[in-house]
Amino acid sequence: MNKAAVVFSYILHPLLAPVAGILILTHSGTYVADLTDNMKNLIYLVTATMTFFLPVCMIPLYLYFKIIRNVEITSRQERLLPLYITMVTYIAAYFLIKRLPVSQLYGRFILSSCMALLIVIFISHFWKISAHMTGLGGLAGLVLVLSKKLGADLMLYLLILFLLAGIAGTARLKLNAHTSAQVYVGYLTGFLTVYFLMMI
């Protein structure tokens, strides 16, 4: 069970949430998905590079300089500097996507991801909120916004995200990485931040 929990923690890593959100937008069946293949690939490239690959590439440096003791970054204090650096790459992704000739919802989603991350950073100074659940909650918030704002039929996406949230939450609890409160607050933080910022 512990091995399965570790595997799911990697598969559902919060750094993958922005990329997953962009994929949802480009496959939403709404006008925001009406893009050329070249434009979609450019958005994928920018998002994946700035919100996933760059933060991941920093991990060996964190280990080398003993900023973190392991790749799971289990200590609350150890996660602060990596979170701050990740925040910089998220902001860069926002400004790059904002300049593209696409729906403002793409930029708004990345901006809401930045805000959710900022809240996680703030809370992490005194409490170990679950970033995994924040990412999944944010994706659920995105799907609900697309359903309400654009009338998209994304019920299947929402059900899958609820299932994944249950798996991720169980995995984090099984690994003793978080308490139940940290899991629930993480999910609500991501959900409410993305939902309200994108509904504005």
C-alpha cells in the first residue's frame, strides 16, 4: 500500500496541475478550444516548461546544496525556498501566455494557479498544507467554471477529478505526509481560489 501511495503521489504531483488545466481548456469543446495546432502546442510548451520542467530541474540543485533532504520534500521548512522559486516560474508562465492571442481564460487560469501557490506559500510558513490537494482542487474549480460560464458538458472530467482527489488524499494520509485537515484545507484552497478568480 505504501508503494502504491508513493506512485500516486508522483503521478498526481501538484506541478502537473497547470499542464492538466491547460489540457482541459484545450479539450473543453468550447470556443476557448478553437485554436490552431501550432497555438495549442505553443501553450503546452510554455506551460510545461515554466510550471513543470524548470521546477523539476531545480530539484538536483536543491539536493546538492542540501536545501532539501529528499525529493519528496517532507519537511515544511524545506519546501519554502522551492515554493518561492516555483512561484517565479509560474508568474513567468502567466506573462508569456497573457501575450498570446488566445482566450483570456488561459491566462486567468495560470494567474489563479499563481494565487493558489501564493496562499500555499503563506500557509506553509506555519502549517503544512497539502499542495497535492490544492492542485487537484484547482482543477475541479476550473472545470466547474467552464461548465457554469461557458455551458460546457464536463461532468465526466469532474467525476474523474473527484476520484483522483480521493486517491491523492488517501495516498498522502497513508504516507503520513499530511493530516486530514491539511488535505481538506488544501483541496478547498485550490478549488475556491481558481473558481472565484476565474468567475470574476
